[in-house]
Amino acid sequence: MDADTIKQYIAKGQLKRAVDAYANWLGTPEALSFQRLLAEKEQNYLLGLLPAEHLDHARNKISMGVLQALAHLDKGQGGTPRKQLAVDLFLLAQKAQQNGRTEQAIQFLTRCIDAAPDFTEAYIERGVARCSLEAPDPAGALEDYAQALAQVPGHPLALLNRGIAYARYLEDIPAAVSDWEAAAGQGLDIAKHYIAQYKPYL
């Protein structure tokens, strides 16, 4: 499978075959370059030619192709060190989150943590994503923030976001303000905004 074959499917109007072929191609050894996975040029080209009714199918299939490629890399077939794999997964998660694909972002972050369990920022990012779900998961988020703080005690972003989870989902304002004060004490000025907003409710 190659790009020319995919373009031939498109030219013939066989759009679903083009999407399936593209997703499958992403999972093959010759397509295991993260530069290719992250560039999105091929994705944008293909998605731009699809009518609206095919877009969800396209995105789902392409996402599965990316995950298959990552599985190959995780087994060492692409020769990518696990630390670099973790960074690439983190970047993919950020992009997914920016595009509103929160569940996919959590999948990428979980793979990132599996590859590099000491990647503190990945726990924080996954905690934020869990609170951004349509059905928020504050308990899971608090576990992630706790893990981040176990690795880096006093991490200001972990404290900030744990405070937000305490306030918004558990209505534990004292615990939230305590975290924000600790974060503000380390120079994270945005924490002062939350303190001013919630402290009157103590």
C-alpha cells in the first residue's frame, strides 16, 4: 500500500476504501515515522476530499491506524527509544485534546505513561483530560495529580489542577484553596485568581 494507491481510490470515488487503506498504511512498518504521523499533510489532504457524512468514519479509522503504528513502535520495531516514544505520545495527546478528542487524548497519555512512568507532566495532562470528559472523572484525575505530586512534591501545576478538581467536583473549598496557596507560593500567579474567586466561600 502506498500514497498513489490511496489517491487512485479517491479519484475513483471509492472514499471509504481510501480511508481504510490510509489507516491500514499508517500501521505498516514503512509508515512508522513519527514525522509522517505528526505532519498531518496526508490526513488533511484525504479528509479535505471527503463529504461530511464520511468524516467521522475517516477520523476513527485514521486514529486506529496511528494507534496500530504506535503499537509497532512500542514493541521496538521502529527503533524508537521509549523516552522519545513517550514524548511523541504526549504531543499526540495534546493535539487530540486541542481538537476536542478527549478520550483519544487519554488513550495517548496512558500509553505515554506506560512508556515512561516517570513522565510527571503526562499524569497532570491526563488528570486535566479526565476532568474534561463529557462525564468527568474527578476521582481518576485526583489519582493522577497524586502520582505527579509523589514524583515532584509541590509541583505547582499539579497543585493548581488538583485544587480545581476539589472545588468544582468535590466542593471541598478548603482543600482547593490550600493547594492554590501552595501553587501561588511557588510563583504560579494564576492560582491567585482561583483563591480570590473561591476564598469568600470558606
